[in-house]
Amino acid sequence: MKKFTRQLLPFTLSLLAATITTKAVASPAPVELHAQAIEPSAIESQSDMQPVQLAQIAGLNVPIWVYPIGGVLFLMIFLPQVGWIAGLIVIGEREVGIVTKKFSAKSLPPNRLIALNGEAGLQADTLPPGWHFGYFPWQYSISRVPVVVVPQGEIGLLVASDGAPLPPDPAEPQRLATAAVALKLRFIVITSVTRDDLPDGGAAQFAACVCELRKQLPGCGIELLTPDFF
């Protein structure tokens, strides 16, 4: 948008100047010359009327289409300032806005990276494509990052750097055994991420999954790739 404005601004100004100049040259005001004796009192009265005559000569007939162009030019010049005052943020179609709050009455809790309740710092809510008001530059900093596109046939894996760890799912062993029966599997490998947040490192969840598999699929072979919880 800024590049387009820089390119259009000189062209528009040149077009306006050429139009006004051409109009002034094409229709000059008629001038009549008379030689006559002028008294001093007449010279004073003519000097008083000179500004009025100059103002009349300076009045040019401007084409009607100049006014819309001037309005567009005015908006292009002053719209960014209006957006700055209104806190307008425009996010492109293939962008996401990352919001950072510069200051707040509340501070982040210890060992937290993302603000969930309006604290200063990186905000959990991002800005989707579109126009967003209220993000004043003296309070917020917006970083535009491109949208991550996951190609067809691939999977995107997100690893959170902040947040509360998820507790073990009690229904996970049942779902795992049901899926193994539906697929008629004869050998299963069970693994997980490191669960240092759990007292047993996830050992109880592994044991529950093995018990449920033995109950529903007795002849299936099982291999465990466990974290270092022993």
C-alpha cells in the first residue's frame, strides 16, 4: 500500500498541475489597454481595488473530475494518520498478527510466557486477516507473520512452549484397544512424549493401556517405547 501511494502521488500531483495550467493558458482573461490621464486620487482608489481584481483573475475554472481525484488523494495521505489515531491494524489475507502488549497493570505469573488475562507480554489471542481497531501503537506491538500452510498428505505438529500440562486421559486405554480391534492389529507399538510433570512419568497410563489391550485383543503382540521413568 505504501509503495502504491508513493507511485501514485507524483502522478496525481502532476496531472492536477497540468490540468490547471492548461485551463489557465487556454482561456486567458481579456485585457484592454487605454491611455488616459490619471489623477492621484484615482491611483489611490485603483490601488485599493487591485487585490479584488487579482482575486478575480486568480479564480480558475477547474474540471469537475478534479474534485474526486483530490478527495482520493486526501484520503491516501491522511488515512494512515487516522488509522494510527483509531488504533487500526490491517492484517493481510495470508498473514497472522502476533500481539505484544507493552505495558499493563498486571504482570505475568512466574514461569509463564503467554499472557492469558491481559497481562503485559505476548498475548494468547492472535489477529486473523481483516481490519482490527483499538490496537494503539503506544500500547501494542503487532508482528505480521505468514500463514503456515501444511501441504496435502502431511501433518503439522505443534509444540507448546507455555501452558499447563495435560493430565492423563482416563479413556485413552479404551480408545486404544477399540482402535486395535477395529483394525485387526497383530502387533502394536505404544510410545509417548516425556511426561516429567507426572510423579510416575506416565508409567500408570502405559500399564492401563497394556491391560486393556490384553483384555480385548489377547493374541496381539505389544512393544513399549517408554520415556526414562525407571
